[in-house]
Amino acid sequence: MTESGLRDESGAAAATTRVAVSVPGLISIHEDAELTLASTGKLLLLAVVARGIAEGELDPAEIVELRDDDRCGGSGLLGVLSGRRWSIGDLAVLTASVSDNTATNALLRRLGLDRVAEGAAALGFARTRILDRIREPRLPSHPPTFAVGTAGELARFAAGLDGQREWTRLLLGWMACNTDRSLVPALLPSEPEEREIPGSVPAGTVWVANKTGTDVGVRADVGVMIGAGGRVGYAVLANGPAGGEHTLVERARQAGLAIGRLAGLPLDS
């Protein structure tokens, strides 16, 4: 057993499955392991956009016209909608709420990968980084994945989203729109339609703002949880073999119970 009752399993299953969990100062399980993030890596892009808006470098009303090579299958809506002109603010909301791959590509093109990398480094990310645009399919000639990173860096970043600075309020508001609560918060009493950052939460519940990532062999969740016990920044990254995603989901939800206890939920051990 390790922190908060989470299992750090060994043996044959552990040889092909890696789960990293981090809550700064409270839980640290493989938090320095560099793992595949899937769409959780979009959080770096969203953070750079939020800071750009807050600092006046980006206009959320600026219109970005979608190009044919922005359009991408997988998660999201823009790939199947007819509209071609969207504001930077709308693209950010779509990226945060439904993990829209086409919106992500349009934002990445507008900012440029180099600018996103520089902005992410300024936020403290060193080993957590976006490697490429979203591609469906991803070919051998492309970078091997969209984004990689560590649970420790992502959890420390989430813990710093205090809602006091303009860009953190903006980013948390986008993250609160996330429609995917299937991983860390799945077994916790929360209201997924509560978007405003709360001053307090009803007893026995938590407020969650998060960004998830799912792909073959990947389930990841990074966010902020607020409960009666306070505010917790967390990251849960689970990588494993294709076909074993159900196990990854179970491990992420197990971690969610431990994180919920830290936020003040009276959950059974």
C-alpha cells in the first residue's frame, strides 16, 4: 500500500501498466514518470491561450477560419459541423469542453507550436510538452504522440490554479465546462453543470474542473477539486496495453476516491 491507500501493484500486470498519481505534498506515485497524455496535453495550449488573453496579447473575439487540414476525426464537434469561422474564445471552450481536435489544431496553428512550448516552459513545464498537432491517423513519419508529461508537473500546475489571477479564473472556467467526468470524479458526488468557481461547496460534495485524455492504452485526468476539506490539485496518468483500458479506468477511479478524501469527502477507506 502507498499514500492514501492507493495500490502500487507489482508483477506481470504492472510490467505493462503504469499509473502515476500526484497531489502535491500528499500523494506521489510514479509522479516523475514521463507518460503519454493524449488530450490532457491540451491543457498546456489552453493555459497559454488564457494567459495570452489575460495579458492582452490575444483577443478572444478574434476570428480564426478553419482550414481543411485543421479538421480531424476523434473527439469533438467541429469536424462534423459546417461552420468555418470561430473566435479564439469559442475554440478554447470547445477544446476544454468536448476536447475538440479540430479546435485544438486551429488554435495550435494560430499560436504556433514554438509559442506554445515557450509559454508552457514559462509556466514551469519542463518534461510535459506538446509534440505535434492532433492527427487521425498518426503515421510512422509523424511524431509518436500528441503530448507527453509527468503527473508531478501537471499536479503542481493544477494546484497553482487559484482563481485569483485573471488567467487562472479563465482557465478554470473552461475546465469546469469539461463534459468528461468518467475518470477521477466518476465515483464522487459532484455537480457537472456547476461552472462557477465556488466560495464554498455543499457538505458531502465536491466541485471539479478538469481536463481528461483518452486514447488507445491511455486514460488521464488533471484538475482541481474543491470540497469541505479545501482545494486539491491533482493528476492521474494511466498508460497500458491496447485492450486494457477498462483496467486503466478502474485505477483512475480508485485514485479519485483517495483524492476525494483529501478534499474532505467522508468516503469509506
